[in-house]
Amino acid sequence: MDAENEAIEQSKKTGRPFQAEVLHNGDTIKQLLARSRYVLYKKPSGWTDSQKDRAELLFERFPDLRIAYGLSMGLSQLFENTTDKVFALANLAKWHEKVRQTGFKAFNTIARSIQNHYQTILNYFDNRSTNASVESFNAKIKAFRSQFRGVKNIEFFLYRLTQLYA
């Protein structure tokens, strides 16, 4: 993106019109980056033909994105496919080692968080349940509280909560 911006500035200085590089799928580099966002949210099995082509172009031009996408999908598959705590711990350790080898700072943060909380994370593999419902309810309470700009009478607030959500 920086290289293209510099080329645009240079063309303005020289007075020649700027011509962006157009890839074989019809995208410019900026369009490729903008349109690939949705590709990176999906698994490769869910990609359409044009998304497969776009991903191939993206990963060819930006190999670090291929590595980061692989790490992300690897962690996702770990949680989807692993059913036993022992295997999960081993797979988390392998994933952590891959992250360490790549040296991506963003993934190091995630890996460190997993390392610090691995015992509670591994509880997920007991019955594959999360605390999402609790987090959702907590968000509802916070939204309800913010509607009234705080709480003065706690007893009445709790009464209203039980009437609405009980």
C-alpha cells in the first residue's frame, strides 16, 4: 500500500498518469487486500472459486499472510477436532511452538494468554461448553445499567433485573 501511495505521489510530481498494476483476476493490489478480508474469515473449504483465486494471489504476494492464516486456522481446527484433554494439551503445545518459530508479535500475545490460562481453557474439552451465555447475560446487565446511567438503589435494580430476565 505504501509503495502504491508513493507511486501515486511520484506520478503527480512528474505529471504522468498513475497506472496501478492489475492482476489477472481484475483486482489492483489495494482491491485485492480489501476484498480478501472476507476470504481470511472463512475456512478454505468454504471458499468460492473466485475466493480461492483471490487467496492464491494474496498468499503469493504476501507470504506472511499465508503463515498467519495457517496459524489461525490451526488453532480453530484444534478446538473443532480435538475431543480429549490430553491431545488438546499436546496440540496446544505444538501450536505454541509454531507461533514461537514464526515470531509474529500478535500471535505471541495470544500464545502467552493461552499458556497462562491453559488449565481453564482445557476445561472446554470436558463437555465442549463455554461461558458465552454468562458473558451474554453480563452484557445485558451492563446495557440495562447504562440505560439508567448508573444504579442508586441496588435493591430496586436487582428487583428490575429479576423481573426482566428471571
